[in-house]
Amino acid sequence: MSRGLFDLTGKIALITGGNSGIGLGFARGIARQGGTVEIWGRNGDKNAAAQSELASFGGVVTTRLVDVTDEAAVAAGYAALLAEHGRVDFVLANSGRSSRNTGGDITTMTSQEWHDLLATNLHGAFYTLREGARHMKARAEAGDPGGSLVFCGSLAIFHGVAGIENYAASKGGMDAVIRTMAAELGQYGIRCNTVAPGFIMTEIMGQGPHVAQIEGFFASKTPVPRSGKPADFEGIAAYLCSDASSFHTGDTIVIDGGSLINPPYALTGMGG
């Protein structure tokens, strides 16, 4: 049965960090539309659980243990993926972590914390998207153009949040890289975009009364009065993986319930 405009039958998608949270939300959107999904992660048990869930949608799902901070491991992962599936049509560089300097400021940001986060969020994303671009460009030059490269960004691209200079640098830096990639690769039919999530409730938040308090706070600040969920990324994943997005490139797509356009001072009636 056709899935219509976003039918992903025959599409091969790679999602790093796709075994939980927002990455798994992206993976669900692609799997539901008939796409083949490959998950990269460093936790074998979480990879297996994600594979089992995604396979329930009826498509092909594979996983690999790949550390994106290791340039050689990323190249080897692509070699294995291409040997098994023959191609890749969609790459989401989603692996990342939050800053451990939260609550501090630039004076408390250690060099070790700065570099450790950038190794995953910035360099790992670069390695992942560069290898995807190499494959897609070569395929285009052989007569088969197209492909979609996506970076999972953050509202830290736009907002100044104390204590997370390394996180903001990684997200803002790769967002700029995406635009240069879009300018370079459009001639091959390859589009490059960032998806910037707002506050999203995932399993990492844990359980307990604090969860409801956090959700209530963000609901009070967001025009769509709730926190986000991984399911909110299923639709944008299907769109960006599909041929329906073939003219959409160089963009930063914000999925945040409207929080970006509703800064705190807007709620006080005192905006200048």
C-alpha cells in the first residue's frame, strides 16, 4: 500500500545516536513510512531495543556500534553500511551530549570539558556528514543524484544560555557548516538542513515529581502549551528523507512549539 507523498520505500537512512530520545523519534518516522533504518550508537543493549521496536513497523533495521568521535570508526561504519545496503539516502548527525558546565560560566569551563563535548557534538557530526557527502557526491557523479544530510541542532543556536559555551559552539558551528554544505552540494541534488529542537521530554529526564514541574514550566513559556516529545520529530524526518523535500536546503528548521518566537519578556507585556 502506498504511503503517499512521504513514501520512503527503497530509501536507506543512517541515524547516529538513534537508539533513544529525539534520534529514535526520527527513526520511527522513517520506519513508519517504509524506509530502511540503520542506527549507530555506543550502547549495544539500547541499539538492540531500538532495532526490535523499529522492526515492528515492518521494514529493515540494522544497528552498529560506532563511536562518532573516532574518524576511522565512522569511515569503517560507512563501509559496512554500504556493503550491506548498497547506498545511503539520508544521514542524520544526531549523536551528542549536554554540557557538564551547566550552572557555571565561561570562567568555570575547563579545557577538558570544552574539548570533550566538541569531540562528539562538533567533530563527530562533521565526520558523519562528510562521509555521507562523499558517498552521495560520488553517486551523483555516476548518474544518481540526490540525498539528504541533516544535523540535529538546538535553540542554543539562537539563545545565549549561561554555562553551555561548548554546547552552543557545537550547535552554532555545525549550523553554519550546514549552510556551506548546502551551497556546495546543491549541484548534486544533495540538500543539507539543520533541525533545531526546543525543550523535548525524553527518558533521560527520569521519573518523579520533578518531571511534572519541568513540563509545567516549559508549558507556561511555550505558545503550544506543552513540552516536546520525540514523536514530534517523526513527521519532519519523513519529509526530509523523502523526495518531497528535494528543493528544501540550507535551512534551520525549528521544532519547538513556538518558544523561539516567544521570549520571556514577551510574557510580561514590557517588551520594547
